[in-house]
Amino acid sequence: MDVDIDWNILDAWLKELFAPELPPLISKTPAMLKQLKTLYQLHKPILTAQQTVENVQSEAAREYTALAANIADILKTANITLSGLSQPTSKALSELSATASDLGLSDMRIESFECAIASQTIQRFKQQTEAALLAEKTQKLQEKIRNSQSRQAKLRALLEERQSTVGSEEQKSREWVRNAQVVQQKSSEYRERLEELQRIQSERQAEARGLEYEQLKQLNDRVEQMRASVDEKQNMYDGYKALPPDIQLAYLKLEEAKVKLDQLRADCEVAADACF
């Protein structure tokens, strides 16, 4: 059955078919497997028939030899020769003889013709197999040639494009170099300016801290003076607590001074936070 025919069977068959020479190398593709299966299935009955014919031929050769001798005796006794045959019969015998000569036969027996036809059929199968392999190799070679030509065309187009743009690319390269130099120079200038600005800022911050410190010191001195004044007034207030109610105005003034003192303390703390 077709499903039982695999590459192992076909390889053995090809070795036997092309013996004593080695079979040609083939690509074991599904398409080639299908073709070889068809040839193998056609070759089997022909080979069987050929073997049967060869077996029968050797056995029948003796009978035909004896029969030919008897017929020759009969024709001789009857004085019948080939020249005495009719023209159609003589022409048929001549064509049959030419066919036997073309097939390389030493006689014109039916078995010899059948064996020669079987051999020719097998030879034709060999040629068909070789032709199929050659067609496949030719197709692959043509595909490689087309791919190579396509790659060659692309490389040629790329080379022509590079040659046409080499001048502009060199000009662009020179411009890039000049631009890079300008950028580097500007970067150095900006870096120097930035360092100078940072230096100036540091100096100004130091000066600002010094001014803030001086202002804070002055404010602190004022607060201390006011605290001393408040303490003095507080002492006075403590001494005047026992005075009559008409002294209450002095007490209110003292309270106002204490409020101002608290406000000055708050301002002092804010200024200190701003400095540090």
C-alpha cells in the first residue's frame, strides 16, 4: 500500500535500480516522495513481469529452437524461401527484424521483445527520475541566481547613492565639527559666567548676612533697653499698687508698654529665623 512506502524502501529501490552505479542525490521533499512512490508502484509489476519473462524464456528457448528446426525442415522440404513470400509478409518481417536490431536482440522471439520492452521501460523510469532531480536542481539554481541578481542590484544602487552624496556628507561633517567647536566654546564661556555669578552671589549673601546680623543686633539692643525700661516701670507699678484708684491711668500705660515689648520680641525671633 502507498502508506507503507517510505524513504528507506525508496532508497533501497534506487540503489538496486541504478546499480552498479550510485543513485543520484535527491532532495527528500514531500513532492519528490510522491513522484518516487508513483515510479516505484509502476516499476514493481514491470519488474515482476520481466523476471517471469526471463524465467519462461529460458524454458521456452529449447522448445522454440526445436520448433524452428522442424519448420526449417518443412520449408526446405516444400521448397519455400523468403523470396517466395508475399510483399506484405516480407515487409512485416523486415520491419520486425529492424526493430529487433534497434533493441539489440539476437532473435525475434516474443519473449525477447517483451524483455527488451521491459528494459526500455525501466530505463525510461531512470531518465524520468534523473530529469525530475535535474529540474529541481535547476529551479533552485535559478532562484539563487535571481536572489543574487537582486542583491547585486541593491548594492549597486546603494553604491551609486553613496557616491552621489559623498560630497554633501563631507560638507555636513565639516559643519558638524565647526558647530561642535562653537558649542564647546560657548559652553566654556557659560561655565565661566556661571562660576562668576555664583561667586558674586556668595559674596552678596555674606554681605546680606552681615547686614542682617547688624540689624538684629541693633534690634536686640533696643529690646534690651525697652525691657530695662519695662522692668523699671514694673517696679514702679508694684510700688504704686497701694495707691488710690486715680493712679489707674499709670497702670494702663504700663500694660501698653508690656504689649509693645512682646511685639518687639516676636519681631526679633522672625528676624533671627530669616538670617539662619
